[in-house]
Amino acid sequence: MQFQTLENQTINELCNLFNAAFADYLVKIEMTPESLQDKFDSENVSLEHSVGIFSDGKPVGFIFHALRDSASGKMAYNAGTGVIPKFRGKNATVRMYEYILPKLAKYGVKEVVLEVIDKNPPAIKSYKKVGFTILHELECFKGFPDISSPDKPLIVEESADKFTPPDHFWDWQPTWQNTTQTVLRSGQYKTWSILRGNRAIAYLTGNPGSGRIAQFAVDPDQRWKGLGTSLFCHFAGLSSNTPMVINIADQAGQTQDFLKAIGMTPFLRQYKMNLKLQ
């Protein structure tokens, strides 16, 4: 097996590789070239800092890395790791990281972060072998709300490129896929707000086409008054697929209590892991 970065691969080649590697995954995932390109664009994936395994000149495994600046310096995000079944069990992930970590460090990356499903012990073992440690758990929920909104507040659709999320409403930070930067770069998301005067007191950002909800929050002084329920019911009425919220880093549990109360159910738990390079 050979290792090299992925900037010379076409989006079609990478899409075929992704789908082959994830064909037997715990959660069904299938990409089109268009959806994979949107993922690359919105998450800031850098193929020059991503790595692939090659056999007879063909890619058989990959780690996609996204890069952004943070308050503590350059950060890399593992936006996906996959290996075609035939080539697993050969320390593939560890060997890919042995190849790419020096390149990330040379570029100035200070930290690498990722999420991994808790029911994937081989992957967790590989990441720990590389040096990653678990930071905390992340919960994922899906389902249509089975509770009616107690009232019908005016819900306003905001312009995606002008809306600034009131992050002081947040009890936890969105993970990479759900950050405001990712949402704005994607162009697939819309935001709905409930206003008091000219000020948002609750909002939800989601993709009606996929059902993915990236962010939602209610002013702490306005919670448990049905505002969040109204937004979720509104989004569910527009969604083409089952509404889904992934990677909730809610250590206090209040957000999870809300989602359960409106009828959404947990379906997946992940660990957020990190590796310090400098």
C-alpha cells in the first residue's frame, strides 16, 4: 500500500471511494459527487492535507481533513475516514495518520478533532493508538415532533447570508459540521426566527431538503414557553425528510430534555476526540 495526499483525485473518484468505504457503515451514508463537493466546500476540506491509501494506483482508503483558524491557532477536523473492507485490519487509519500528521504539523496545525460513533470500537482503538483522547459525548436525535405548538408566534425566514446567530443563547458550542461558518458556506440552509420587536428571541437553522437541523436556540429568559416547539413544528412541516439534529454536546442535559419532550428520539451517540500537535 502507498500513501499520498488527495488533491490529484477527481470528485467522482473520491465519491466512489467514499461510498465503497461506507457501504457497510453503522449508519447509512451515500454521497453524490454534488453532495460530497458541498461537504468539501462548506467544511473547508483541504485535499492537500487529506490522505489516501493506494493499491495498484487506485485509492482504497482516505482521511479527509478540513482546516480553519481558531482562537488557539490552526485546527484540523477529520471530516471522514473510510477504508474499503478488503483493506481493513492492517492498521490503515494509524498508518494514514503517521503519514499525514507531520505534514499537518509543518503547516502549523496545533490540534486535530474528530467525532466517532461509540459503537465503533475498532475506530476508537485506532484513534487512541494515534494519540487521540475523548473529550466528551455527543448525542444525535431524529423524528417528527409529536406535540402541537401551544401557540402560533410569527416565524420569520431570515436571509442566510445576513443572519447572525445570537450565540449568547447557546448552552454548548456547535461541532464543525454545524458551525455558522459551515452553514453559510454551504448555501443549503435556511434560518427561521421568532422576534420580539426587532430582536430574535429564538431561532432554528436547518436544511429542509435533508431534514438536517444545524443550530437552534432560545433566549434563556424565554425558554419553556413553546418557542422552540413552534420552530421545530414549522421546520418539520417544510422538511422533505425526517428532522435530525446531530452532535449535541449538552452536558447539562437541558437540550436533550427538550428534544425528548417534543417527541424526538436519540438514535446515535458519538465521542468527540482531539489530538494536540503543538
